[in-house]
Amino acid sequence: MKTLLAYCLLSCLCPLACAGGPGDEFPPIGLGAYSLHFNDLFSITHNQASLAEMTHVTAGAWMERRFSLRAASTYHFGVTLPASSGSFALTGTYFGYETFNQQQAGLAYGRHIGKRLDIGLQIDYLAAQVAGYGNASAFTGEVGIIWHITDHWHAGLHVFNPAQVQYDGNFKETATTTYTLGFGYEPSEKVMLAVEANRDVIKRTYGNLAVQYGLSDNLAVLGGFSTDADQDFLGIRLQLGNLQIDMYAGYHPQLGITPGAGFLYTFK
């Protein structure tokens, strides 16, 4: 029954058209892109310009199970590689299960442009598979900028698939083009508030909000809301030396709980 429900849910969300868009993951993972002290490897999923602030080799993975359905699971991994002129990143994402799944692989680069402006871009390979219908794939890209207005206020703009490329293969769907505007406020190194608005070419608008508060050097709490799936979420972040562990859960009054976890290691 759960598998059938998941398949209907995926179909209603038009996953082929929405594949690879920014903000598909839960808000607590990545909204640190609009900050100086809270950005990390997962920030790349929201804006590649956040790579400019990353100066160490990092590797990590996160996963979530939307509404506790195996068929709506997402797995993401990545690694950052700093260079003298900026930072590179390799990322990969898998969404779905045996009957229906999507994959995304990306190569990203970010660097400073002046003292307050960061810019980033990414080349993406998208693929999808539906049992009984075959496979489809496409190459596309995304670009983002982040303006650090002050040490406390930040703003970003991101565009995914600006060329509106179409899948090759058995499907003739067009990957969505999504525009994202984000803002971040961090009154101190322990507190961050971030908001994000997304709009795609099918005129779907949704937003994310996240708050992070550091209780100590090793423990922080996360909270917020996503209008994309109408879910509240709450989580914690543990810092154990160079290892960062995120654990969170979202709640939808009709569809239930979405658990998730992320692990990030920084090679200092």
C-alpha cells in the first residue's frame, strides 16, 4: 500500500520535470549557504557560490525518507576540493526506488569576485528510469551568486537549468527551470535565520525557512518550515571533532513523518 501511495505521489509531483531542481532536500540541509559561519558541503544544493567560502577538503552524505516511504527516499553525497583560485565539488543524488528513480551527478566550482561577492556554477547530468517505460537523460547546468552585504546580512540568487533542456531517450519531458532567491541573517556566530523563495516555469512557488541556534560548541538545534511539502521540521546538529552529524524529522498532518540524517567530515 505504501509503495502504491509513493508511486501516485511521485507521479503527481511530476518528478521528471522537476528533476534536479534546487531545494528538493529538506531545509535544514543547505540553507547555511546564505551565511559566513553556517555554510558547508550541503549548501551547494542551494547555491554553488557557497563553495567560495569552503577552504578545506570535506566529504559527506545525507539521506531522507519522505513521509517514511521507501519509494520516496533520497540519498546525496559530495566532496569539496579547494584550489588556489576557488573550490571545486563533486556531487551525486539518487531519488526513488526500483520501479522509479532519478539520478543526478554534478561538477561545481565557486570563487570570490571581489571582497563581498561570490559566484558559482555547476554542470549536471540527469537521468531517470521508469519500469516498463525505459530510461531518459539530459545534461544541463546551474549558476548562483551570493552577496555578503555585511558580516551579518547575506542575499543570493540561483538559477537551475536556464536553457530549459529536454530529456533524451524514451521521455520527452523538459527538466524544470527554477529561480531561487534567498536571504540570510546571522546576528552572531551561533545564530542564523535563512529564508528562500523558489519559482519554476510551471508557475509553482514554494519557500523554505530555517533557524539554527548553537547551544554550545558541539550542539545546535535546527527548526523551520517548508511550503513545498507543507512540513514543519526540527533537528539537532552534533559536532564531534571534525565530524558533523545532522539528525532531523519533518511532520505533515496527513502524510506523516519524514526522517533524515546527514554526516559531514572536514579534513583539517
